[in-house]
Amino acid sequence: MKNSNNSNNHEYYEMLISCQMDGELSKEEELELEEHLATCEHCRALQAKFRGLSSVLDGSTIVVDTEAEKTDGSKTYIDFHRKHFPIMKAAACVLIMLALSITTFVGINNHNRTSINLASSSGGYEVYEGAPLMSDTFVAYMDGEENLSTDYEEYSPLFAYFSYIDD
Amino acid sequence: MVLNTMLSNRKICYNSCVLNTLTKFYIMKKTESQNKQGKIDEKALTDIMNSYQSRLFTVVNKIVIDTDAASDIVQDVFITFYEKGEQFESRSSIYTWLYRIATNKSIDYIRKVARERKNQKKLHHLDNVTAKSHDENIHHKMIVAEVLKELDETFRVPLMLAEYEKMSYADIAEELGIEVNTVRTRIFRARKKMLSILEKHGVQL
């Protein structure tokens, strides 16, 4: 256990403190630790924390909510400060959710307006997703035209009907 | 038949003495049929129960702080062990496994009690003193349960053996089949980790 290379290392003494808690130190190690503790505040604090931890585990110290009433005078109590969800984090979450929902909404609208190019044997024509089903006559009419506009409004059933009549 | 159904359904609500006998009887009865297939050794099983029952009880009772509940949990652990017992190769792995299951069952029990307590509070308006006394214990148990749950099993078992059973490092090393130096390191790491978990939960020691 004794390690002269690590004698100045805090971790070595921290380990000794842990062993001391379980009564696993030799006399030499006890002396070495006591000498170090006399000069090191950090290790003294850790020793107190390890003792506190041990008493929490065996139930001699009770962890309670800060606002709770301490009913048993024979027990030691440690206050437990319930951590609340920070307001700023909550606000940030709401903003992100809002931004996401707006993006999704706009995305859906654009998607409805986006054309899907369906390659056909006759050279291909564009069909708009969301547009009503087209009659065979209308499809035949479209196949016959070379410079069709890609504006969705122009492919409305009414437009198709007028174009058909024009012919 | 009735006994088998009761135990396998985990509807355990009997006092510990009766339950102990019931569990042994259930295990012995099932062991007879298992032996024919060469899967489990009855003597070894009894030996394991005798060796670990009181030790597991001590640990579980420290976590749940309720002797009746601790007794029930230990019985439940052995029934679960029996059902999966044939998978173990060494004694050290059995020991680790029993501790893991016992701790997990204790934590689940505490969470269940806390949940029930919350519901009870909503349904009935308990008087202030009783309510505060109960809350105090529930908070403590919940904090300890959460800390134990978050701690990796590799570190949790040696620490619990040292803290709850006051075992020496040499004995822990022998039980777990690891080096004494490893035990020392794991217990130290476990303590450090527990401190940081407690701080994360807002507990300043």
C-alpha cells in the first residue's frame, strides 16, 4: 500500500482515507495519513464527506427535503435541496419546439406544392402531388403538349376543362 | 399447485417465518424435478440459501429500513435465483448476482412505496405529523436508492459488503474472486462516485 512515489499525490491519501473508513490501514499508514491530514484541508474535507456518506448509508443520518420538519431529535439530518428545472432552460426548450413546429408546418405546405416528376414512355410529364385525380382525357391532352407551364394553378380541373374545350 | 401459483405470481404477503418455509418447500419441490434433468443440485441450493439469507437480509434491510419488506424481498430473490440458478458457474458470480438482484428489488420496492405514498396523499388527507414523518423516511430512502442505482454494479457490490456487512477487504476479495488491491480501488472509486451522485441530487455532505 505504501507508495513513496505517490506520497505527495492527493489520490494516494484519498485512498488511505477510504481504507481507514473500513479499518484497513496498518499503523504506519495511519501515522502517515494523520501527518498528511494535519496539513491538508482538502483531504480533511474528504474524510468528513466519506464519514457523512457512511452515516447516510447506514441510516444514522437522514437526508430530508429542505422544507421538511425534523421529527426525530436522536437523528442527524442533511438538507436536500431539490433541484428545480431552470426557467431559462425551459424557455429555450419552448422556443426550440416553436421553431421546429413552424419549420415543419412550412415544410408540409411546400411539400404539397412540390412536383414529382413521373417519367412516362411518351417523354414524361409532371404531376402535382395533392392535385385531384386526372381523367384519361386530361392526361392525353397533357401528353400532346410540349411547353406546359409548371404552375400548379394552371392544372386545375377547370383549366383542363377549358383547354379541352379550346381544342 | 396453489403454493406454486402464489409464489410464482410474486403475490407475497405472508409473514417472514411462514414465507421462509414456503420458499424452501417450493424450491425443494421444484429441485426434485430439475434433478432428474441434471440441471440443479439440491444440496448446493440449500447451502447457498443458508449462507446468504441472513446476509442478504441485513443489506436489504439497510436499504428499505423495513424488516417485513426486507424479508419478502430476500425470499423473492431466492425464488428468482432458483429460476435462473443453473446459469451460474462459480460461487463468486452467484454472490454478485444475489447482491445485484437484492439491491435492484429493494430499489424497486422503495420506488413503489414512494409512488403509493404519493397516491395515498392525493386520496386521503393524512394528519400533518404522520405525513411529515413518512415523507422524511421516503425522501431518505429514495435518495439512497437512486444513488445505489446509479452506481455501477462493479463498484456497488464491494462497497456494500464493506459498508453494510463490515467485511474485510481480504474476505471481499475472496468472495468476489478478485485481488485485494482491486477491492481497495473499487471501494474508493465507489465512494467518490457516490459523493458526486449525491451532490448531483442536491445533497451536500
